[in-house]
Amino acid sequence: MTWFQPKARFLMCRPEHFAVTYAINPWMDPNSWARDNRALGAASQKEWQHLHRSMLDLGAQIELVPPVEGLPDLVFTANAAVVLNGKALVARFRHPQRQAEESHYESAFHALQDRGLLDTVRKLPDHIVLEGAGDCVWDQTRNHFWMGYGPRSDIAAQESVRQEFGVDVLALELADPRFYHMDTALRPLPGGEVMYFPNAFTAAGRAAIRERVTPDQRIEIKFDDARRLAANAVSIGHAVLLSDCGSRLRATLAERGYRVVATPLKSFLRSGGSAFCLTLRLDLHATSMRVKGKVAAA
């Protein structure tokens, strides 16, 4: 199986200051991390380096955000912005613990713009919260964003994204606090399949997914894979990079022409993040700038 694949360029941040020092989702336990801080910090460095090297080996180009002491979650660059068609819409975070990241990400995007890697860098309207591509996942096959709202992003951000990028935005309410961002529960794949954990969504959200994705293209993952954040995967060509998954999901992906590249990220799972969270795709483009229909919410 072959698919059109543009040059893969990502934004990442070395985990020099990564740690679980506060709790803003059910995965995070600062006390547990503190008991083994040195070993876990060293493990996170090795895990990130393995992901980074695996991506380079697959031909990815990687830009880096400078790490900042006191901002342990800056490493999760998927939350930095929504990026499409050379435009970056900088994130606004719900929790105070992450709000200081915004200015650092904005500076990084302006530096990319100065190098010609982005055309525009804009901010969200005042008081609208949207935590970047973590809650706004691009589906190249369907030419729209899957947007999560509820725990960390506002449904009002839906209209801002539609106006900025000129594409459809399907907003789904997230129903389980463990799957607090869209990217923890749903991942479109290059061949048109959508890998997702149904119980992360409301009944209306599940119905919306079924409406947009044909049965043959739906890959419903079980809780055992969902708790490993298997849907939080990075796609580069026919390779799917993820922290871990069970044999059934691995076989399902293989049957559809994908090669699973396991890159364990157990340290980052302690913060509720995995491969997709640690990256931000910079080179995505819509197939059309025309909005196909009315923006929908479910």
C-alpha cells in the first residue's frame, strides 16, 4: 500500500526539565514521581531520544523548541498550536501550570516564520481556550479537524479554527477525564482509517464518528490499548510510531499495510502523554480551502 506523503517536518522539545510536578489530569501523580525522580528523569531522556531517532530514521525533519526550566510539559509540543497550510494558531491553556508555555511557543513559531517554515503566526481570540493539535487533530483523508472539547478546550474554539484555516471542524465532547485531549483517543491514519477508543466519547460523539467514517475504515481499540495511549501515535508514511499496543491491534494495523514501530514512552505516560503529544506536525496542508458544509458539533 502506498499513500501520498508530504515531507514530514515536526516540532519537538528535549525533555531536559520534564517531570511530573503537578496534577492536571488523572495520569499525573507528583508524589509517585518524586519518590524516583532521578531514575524517571533519566528514563524520560532515553525514551525521548529513541522516539527522536526513530523519526529521523524514517526521514522526518525535526525542529526544536528550547527547553525551559520550570515548564516540565513544554516537551508536549502537540499542545503548542494548531498548524495547517503554513499557518500557526498558538494555543491557549486552561490550567495556570501550563500558561507560561504560551509565550515560549509563540517565540518558537516566529523563529520558524523568520526561516520561511511558516507563513503566519496568530493568537486565539481573548478568553478562548484551545490546547493546540492535542485537541485539534487533522484528518487528511476527510480534509477536516477532529476537535475535542470539554476537559481542556472550549467548544467556542471551533469557529476560530474554521475561520483561520477555512476547513471543516467536527467538535466532539470528551467524556472520560483520562482521555482529556482528542489526541489521546483518536488518530486518523494515512490510508483513511481512524483509530479510536469509543468510550472516550459521548454517545453523540460516537455517532458522529460513525457518520463520518465508514465501517471498513474504523479501527476501534479496546481499553487495554487505550490505557497505553495507543491512539496517541505518530504516522510517517506507512510507519505508525507508538509507545506500545497489544498483539491484536498490531495485527490489525499490519493487515492494513502499516508497520508498527514501538518506542516505549512509559515516563511520559505518567503525565498522560505519548508519541503524538511529543510532536507537532508542521507541514500539513488541506486538499482544499473550501469549507464543505456547516461546522458541526456532537
